[in-house]
Amino acid sequence: MPSGEDLTFDAAAFGGRVRLFPLPNLVMFPHVLQPLHIFEPRYRALLEESLADDRLIAMAVLAPGWETDYDGRPPLRTSACLGRIVTHQQIEGGRYNVLLAGLKRVQIVRELPPNKLFREAKVNLLDDEYPAADVHRRTAKQRSLIESFERILPNMPEVHQQLQELLGAEVSLGMLTDLVAYTLTMPLPEKCALLEELNVDRRCERLLRYLRTSAGSAALGTETGPSPKWPPDFSKN
């Protein structure tokens, strides 16, 4: 993730109120960059308010059954990811292309009254948990995750180089699990479970189990085509 003033986040100054950008099939994680393509009027209003204020948006995931009420206020999963707008570009038709940087996991406590075009909620910030009991096994887990991930990477030298540069920066296990989870193509419930898991060791173990399955071995591909682009394409709202 790039560094700079736009990505600073003061948890002590955070008031707990967020603008919600819920999507049915995108799970955002901290430490990653997500391109967004915004065109619906309610989300254009959300973006414009965010740009005029703190540049924060919480990416939420719609709960099962959202199809019957997508244009309304269908239920949400309670875990979301708070992100900050890094760059944006307005294009024809009042649409926007946006690059969002994941900052923190949040738990949705309650939604606020529908006084705006878009949804808002009160949230609690969530931190990664590093149990002391696993501290001596954590380095081995991190190495196992790196090796398992590298084995399924496509023949893309630039991706391997980025991974090695990342490892050279001595990233935390929590950051590594989030980057791997975001990159993999896996069922939505599995990704949501990884977002919900605060215990970093259990998150790593879950990823390792998935990578060792047949689904995990194909987790960078699709049923009909080659591995996804790096970085990913813009989402569609």
C-alpha cells in the first residue's frame, strides 16, 4: 500500500459514524487497494460527501437474500472494512473511478435513520488479535502461508517480485493474511469469514487449509478463464 498523508488514520479521533457502500460480492480487507466504479446516484452522493469531509467509506457486504431489495435497504453482514479514498477521477455522465485503501475492520453496531440517499451506520473499530500462546509458532505459520501462496501464483514475474518485496519489508502476519485473502478467488462466505476473524493465527490457519484443497489450488483462476488481473479491475456498483 502506498504511504502518505491521505492514508493516515487517527483511531482516537474517529467518531464511529460511517457512510456505507454495500455490495453483494466484494469483500474489502485492510492493507489493500480496491478500485471502485461509482455510478448510482446514491453512491455518487456518498462519494461527494466523503470527498468534502474525511474521505472515509465503509465497504459492507449485503447479506443473503439481498436480490429482492437491492434498491432499498437490504440486510448487511455485520463485519465491514473502513477505507480511505486515495485518488478519484470524475468521468463522463457524473460517474467516478475511485481507488480506496483499506484501513481497519469495523463491526456495524446499528444503522442510522435514512435521512440521506445513502446508508450510514455506527460502527466499532476492530483490531487484530495476537494471542501470546502462539507467538513461538507465528514465524513458521507465516512462512507456510507464503510458500503455499507462492505455489499457486501464476507465471507472472511481477507478482512474485511484489510478493518478495513485501516479505522483505517484514510485514505482520495480520497484514499478510489480509493481502492473501483479498487476492484469492474463493466463495463469498469464506472471504467473509476471513474478514470476521480477528484472531490472526486462526485466520492464517484457515487460509492454509483452503490453499491445501483443490479449490485453493485454483484460487487465482476462474472457471472459464485465466488468472485475474493484478491489480484487480474496477468493481461495479
